[in-house]
Amino acid sequence: MKGRNAGIGILLFLTVVICPPTISWADELSRLVSASSSTVAGPGAHRQLETRLAGLFDILKEVTKEGSKERKILEGLGSILESTAEIDFESERTIGESLALEGFTRYGMPVKDQALQKYVNLVGVAVARNSLRPGLPYVFVVVKSPLQHAFSCPGGIIFLSAGLLKTIRTEAQLACILAHEVAHVGHKDALKSIQRARFFQGVGKITAATMEGKKGKQFENMIGDLQTILFDRGLDQNMEFEADLTAMETAYRTGYSPNGIIEVLEELKRIEARSKKRGSWFSTHPPLSERIKKCKERLGDYPDWKSMVQLPKRFQKYSKRVPK
């Protein structure tokens, strides 16, 4: 009965919030919840509950009538619930690939060095296996851009600029950067930022049919909104803070020093004044001082962090291959 009451309570909350308080069946639901959760379970209480249930069923019959006010209310509720339903991975990846095309346009094509790309992917896949969504087919791409930047597309496509790669000094720092972007994918931050988009109403899967006509236009608009968020405005600050802290945990579980993210942020802070900001981690992320403070507060959760792997020599071997 407890689980049933919880379900009724959720429906009651939604109907009371969405619908005017004068609607009779919402009032009846309220009385039903009160009766069914009563601590006194005598014969009289059971008969009273049966009577109320019978009355409720009479009211709910109105829902089956085409055009009735009650039916329209439930249909509206269904639309709201559908609009926040999670889409499947194939659709998420489709969105990510569309954004990746824009990423190449803005930040340059992949660096033509197979050994470097393989190395970054090995580190990225290692941390991804200890992430919130370890089963995704992650792809990590180093692109020709002097900006200090990294970003992730839905579905696990992650970009790292040559400029940021040349800024860091150890493999632990690289792991923390990649773990930060993997965390955004794990939390589905980009999708959450547009979860109220009209495109998702009644659409759980992106197919050829949903890409035609009006829906196709809505998809283009949605991609445009995501481009603005990822490349220009940035995600919500709380999402960035959460990604930093999740990255520390993921790196630690993989064997890397979680202090790597702090070292990266401190280095970026030192060069912030003389760096180009538009389209970089400086313009699309919260102030570095705030991020550093929050990460240092969390570092105490890892008392053995100094003994964790950093691997500066192996990183430097590959960082020499990064084009200027």
C-alpha cells in the first residue's frame, strides 16, 4: 500500500499544481490518500475507503469521454511527462555527432598524429571505465586549436584542444581534464540544458520520420541552442562544479592523482590574463578561483592522493608531438 500511496501522491501533486483547486476529482484523490494512509484500519475505515473509491471511479469515467475537461487535463499531463522522458542512446549520439560537426568547424580538424590520438584515447577510455556511464563508446579527439579548451558532446564524443594539451604537464592532469568532460556525458548535462525543448515532446527516439518537416526544423533549432550553450555561453555553473568533483573521484578510482584537476586550474589561472578567452574554458566555465576552492575542499576526501599516479615523463613523450 505504501508504494501505491506514493504513486497516488505524485499524481496528486502534479494535478494540484497544474489544475485549479476546484476540480472535483483532484479533491477526491486528496481524500482518498488521506483515507488510505490512515493509521486506524478498522471495518468502518475500510467501508469508507470502498465508498470513496467507488465515487472516484465514477469521476474517472469522465476521462474516457472525448473532449471532456478531465480528459484534456490528463492528456496535458501526459505531454509534460513525455517531454521529460529520456531519449535512447542512438538519438543521444545523433545529437552529439551533429554538435561534433560544429566543433570541427569552430576549433579545427583533428591533429594528424595517430600515436598522439591513440594515447589520449587510451587515457580517456581508462577514466571512462570508472565513470557514471562506463559502457558508452567514448571517442576522444585532439583538434588543432590554440585555445585552452575541452568540451563534450552528448553520447561520448569529447574534444581536447592542442592549446590545452600543451598547457598541462602530467598524465594525471590529462586524465582529470578528460574525466571532467566524461562527467558531463555521465550527468547528461547538455541534454538537461534543453530538456524542455519542444522537440522532445512526444519524441523518445530520433528517426527519419521525426527529422522531417516541422520536427526536422525543431531539431535544427535544438542543435543551434546546444551550440550556443557548449561553445559560447557554457553550461550551468553548478554543472561545472559537479563535473570537477566527479572528475576527481573518477581519476582517483582509475589510479590518478585527483589533485591533477587543481593543478590544471591553477595553471590556467596563471595564464588567464594573457589568454584569448572567447570560446575557451575561461569564457564557458565558472571563475577559476571558485573552482579551485571547491576542488581543494574536496581533496581532503583523498588522504593518499600524493601517492597516486602522475606519470609526467610518459605524458611529455607524447606532448612533444602536439603541433604548435
